[in-house]
Amino acid sequence: MSVMPLRALAVAIVVVAIVDPAISSRRPSRPIVAVVASSVPDESLSGRVAESLVRGFTVVRGPFAGAAASVVAGDRLPDIADMPAAPLFAVAPRPARAGVTILSVEAPASAPRDSRVPVAVTVRVTGAARQALSVQLATGAGIIDQVTDSVVGDSADVRVHLFHLPTDTGTVLLRASATVAGLTDEATTATHVHDARLQVLFFDPRPSWLSTFVRRSVEDDPRFLVTWRVQASRGVAATGGPAPTSLRDALSIAPFASVVIGAPEALDEAGVAGLEAYARNRGGRIVLLMDQRVAGPVDRLTGMREWRGTRLDSAMVLRTATGDSLRARDFARPVTTPPGTAVHAAFAGRDAIEQPVVFSFALGGGRVYTSGALDAWHFRDGNSGFDRFWTNQLAEWSAGAPAPLEVVLDRRVAAPGQSIAVTVAVRAAAAVGDRTVPVAVIAGDDSAVIRPWPVSTRGLFTATLAAPGRPGVHHLVVRSGNDEAIVPFVVDSAARVAAPPEPGLLELLMTSRGGSVVPEAELSSLPARLAAAFQPASRVETWHPMRSPWWIIPFALALGVEWWHRRRRGLA
């Protein structure tokens, strides 16, 4: 038997290995698909979506800029800024028989220490008629407030008012939770507690007992910095602090969060015009403390000319929004109130219908508060609640007034790298003049400078920043001229911001981005829909067959058999 073919085969393998030929072929690549959970409760759905795609795609959990397509698991609108410009799909979860969703958690961005910070939580409940709804507000120290109510109707939107009483300064993470029928939803926001005192101006065009006693209560409260002026007579005035001599110039009262007017019927036209500009442009709070009802220029400010008077035989305890008692015997109340009026204190007449006594309504960017408890200052004994009512209300009203330089973030709690939209409003009256464009700086280890851009509204600027990668509390510092604003925000990958499910908007968004909404029951069709939405990219692969270690087997086998034959024939 000839062994030459075996020797030739071994030599051929060596020669081809030395040449190292390359073979090229074009193969389709595995597209990258990003799977994003729109909320914490949708994490399990996100896992099922990812599992259904692993055979045909490379799945990345979370937003990814290089993804060929993105899939949102859940029925909430995603943050578009985090999504690439690629086809966008959504997998809607199966509707639950009963459900609870926190639509919003509203709290002031900042508040003074020892103040009563209002937190409004709006909850949507479905399929839980006559069930008990429990809404809790918690911080790192535990639950700080709780409200339990019964759900009326099969589906309802319930708005619950909770309160936080901070005793320390710093940024506080407020976590709201709503529970009904064993189901729970959570949402988070943050507020900054500071030591800055609320600046309040008391201005009396003539002496007023009600204004005097309210001012004394406020002056004794460490939350306030009070400035006052009482016009005793023509050319004679008593002042406390750098009080303006007139209200006609809105610039002079712009530094104050609230302006309290005693005897408002004595205001002149110029003073009313200044207050109106202060409320509309500055967004300040105007508090009108009436001790008698007389028509005057102030009626143009309130927009109410028809009032009714009520005088009782004895003092009545008013129902107040804060729970603090307030008593009065002589009342003035409007016949009609503007739409959107908020009632802060009321009394029930003979027909058992509550009549507003202390109420407020919006005026431009500000708000006007009017008190018709004309003789409430007569009832100020230790148990009356007079001091507590006015100090708590003025603290809440003043804290709600925008600062001369206001910074609003679309989210105060963000995941690392998530986009945060920033709106800067230069509200001080000087904003209409020569003001430099605000410069924003993120303080901390991940500091960066961004430049806001002006929009069509004068004094308004917008910017976008990416949340730092380091979890914890960060601060956004905004400067404009001599004004400075510091706004905290929290980077926390586990926190969730309230966002209502919007199926109609979700479908519209997916369609506009070349995708669609896939019901969870049709999850098996998602890979085919993704494959049809984009053209899979192909790649050229180069293969060097002789670099495979498997070639050593036929090479060694050929040489071994050839040597065995030679040895058997006595040739080796």
C-alpha cells in the first residue's frame, strides 16, 4: 500500500497553514434592543419582555443610546430624552381588577424649618368601590402623616392633603404610598428645609387693630422677618425696619414674599396698582385684613363689589383648613367669589350652608387672600387659636410665593444619568431691564456648568442637565445678577416619580416613533414586530480556517499512519 497520499496530505496541511488563507462571509448581526421599565411595579413585566427577546436580539436592560429599538414595559409615558431616535414600542400590562396609582405628589421645593409643609397627593383608584384607601407620607425617620378614607364609586381620583413638620435643615426625601385592597403604589419627591426667614411686609394706610394684633403674633414667630409701616396721619408714620413709604412702586415691595394690608379700604388708586403689579409680575401674596367693609379702590383688586354683613349675638368658631380655631362675631362675606376660590375659614349660617370668611384667589402669578372676620382680634384669649391660625396661614402662604429668582426642576428625584429639565424665571422686577443670562452650576463632585437659553416669555430661561452618576443629594446653583437660588435634587435609582398612566398618549407616542403598543397577552408577537420595524444590520466576518486547533488532528493522523506503514515495511 502506498503512503504517499498520506504524506502529501500532511505536507499540504502545513503549506496551507503557512499561507493562512482568509474566507469572508456576510452575516446578519443581532440587533440591540433596550428594555426599560416605566415604573418600579413594572420591573417584573420588564423581565418577561427581555426573556421573550433574548433568542433573536441582544437585550440591554435600561436606556441605551446605541440600541436599534427600545421597548417600554408599562403603561406610563417614558422619558423621551433618555431614548434614542429609533423605533419605540411599549408592552402594556394586563389590566388589574383593582388598582391604585399615584398621579402626583405636590410639595414646595423649599420650606422654612418648623413650618407646616403641605404635601398634596392625588391617587387614582379603580375597581375598589367602598374599599378603604390609606395614604401615607414618610421620610427616612418613618411615617410622618397618614389619611384613611373610603373610596366612593368604582373608579375615582382622590386628592389627599398631608403635612410635614420639619425640625432640621437639609434636603428631605418625601415618600408617599397609597394602599387599597392589598395593592400599593409609591412615589417620591424632595423638599429643601432651610433656616431663611420669610420676609413679610405689614402696611396699614391707617391704624388697624386687626392688623396690629396679627403683626404682633407674627413678630413673635421665629419663622418670619417682619417689616411694617403704619400711616398714623398725613405725614406721620410709624415704621419697623426698612419699610417702603408707598406701595405704588412694585420694585420697593418685590423683596417681600407677602404684603399684609390693614384697613385695605383706605388704599388709594396708586397703591392698588402697585399691589396688582406686585402680584401679577412678582407672584407675591397679598393679604387684606378688613376690620370694616367700606367700598374703595381695593374693590378693583378683589373684583368683588357686593358683600353681605352678618353680626351674631356671640362669637362663633370658624371651620378652618388648618384645624386651628378662629372666632369672630362680625363677618363680611362676598355674594359671589371668583372661580377657583380657596376657602381657608368659613362659618355655617342658619341654612347650614358654609359661607367663606377667609378665602383666596389667583391674580396673575400671585394670590390675593381676604379676611372678612372683622372683629376676630377681640377674641384672642389663650385658647382662641388666633395666633396659631394667622402665623400658620401666613407661613404657608408666604412659603408658596415664588422667589425673585425661581428655579423649577421637572423632577426632584432622578436616576443616575437621567435628564432633568430646568426652568429659570427671573421674577424680580429688574428682570425687564438689563439682566445677565443666568448661569447654572451643579455643586458637588460631579460639578458642571450649563447655560440656560431664553424662551419667548421675557425673563424665562430653560436648560437640560444629566443627573450625576453619584447617588445622593446634589444642588443646582443658579445666579442672575446679585440674586442666587440653590435648588436641591436627589439622585436615587430606586426612587419613582409619580406619573399617571396615559394609554392614549402612549399609543400616540409609540406610533410617532415607528412602533406600537403591544398588550401583554400578545407578548409573543413582539419579536416579529421588532424585526419588521427596522432593517437588521449585516456584518462581514473574516474566517481563518487554518487557525483552528482541530487541524492538528488530521495532520497528526496522516503522519502517524504514514510512519506506521513505513515501520511495518521496515523502512523506518
